[in-house]
Amino acid sequence: MLAMAGLTPVSAATIYKWTDDTGVTHFSSDPPPAGTDADRIEVESGKRRFGNTPSARVRQIRCRDFRGALDQLDAANVASGERDQWRRARKTAQAGVDKWCRN
């Protein structure tokens, strides 16, 4: 059905960020333990094709969101066991900045 409409599906990834009781910041694609207050970072992981170029407003919003995610990741105090997940999340956020923030 999507192909008939000229669209390709987009998959999204959710990254959870939380700080535990000892002050260690965690990043994970799995939800944190129950009752833990966590930030959800939605990351687009596919390409969307509508046949039109996204509006300037859409580009501005996506740029802002990816820069915000990148800022949060850069400010995080990452535990050594979480560094691989952090690197993947940061790479995704940087790719979003590169894509949506170019002039």
C-alpha cells in the first residue's frame, strides 16, 4: 500500500537515557527498570520519500531535535559499560545533525 502511494516506510529507534542512584548515566534501546525516570530520544533510522523536499520548518525542527540529542549525549557522564551504546547513539544523532542542519 505504501509503495502505491509513493512512500517508503520509516523505522524509528527509541533510545532511553536515565541516571541511576549512584549518578551513572545510562543509554539503552531497552526501557530502564520499572519506576525509573528516563528521557526518550526518538531517532529516525530509515529514509522517508514523499516526492517533495521537506519544508524549511520541518528541517528546522529536525535540526533542533538532533542537535538537542547530540548536546545531551555530549553532556552525559557515560559509564564504561555503556560506551558502545553511547557511541552508537551519538553517531546516529550526529548523522541527523549532518542531514537536517545543512544549509
